Amino acid sequence: MSEENNNEELRPRKMRGVAFPKAKYGVILAIIIIIVVNLVYYKETIFSFFK
């Protein structure tokens, strides 16, 4: 009986079938942060191509 309790998931019963896409949003957020930092850092170089 104790082995059965140890294998039980920690999430509530109704939420066990729900997929949580936290990793996907983390990757998207990281890519956006990298792009913004590069735009700030290389702003003059990027804008020189448009002139």
C-alpha cells in the first residue's frame, strides 16, 4: 500500500491530464531577451545598414 502512495502524482486529480508548456514559454522568452539585448548592443551597426 505504501508503494502505491509513493507512485501517486503530486498534482490534483483533475489536473493530471493537463500539459504544462512552461519550457516552451521559457525558450521563447530567452530568444526574445537575446534579440532585444543584441538590438541594444549593436544598435548603431544595425541602423547603419538602413542609411
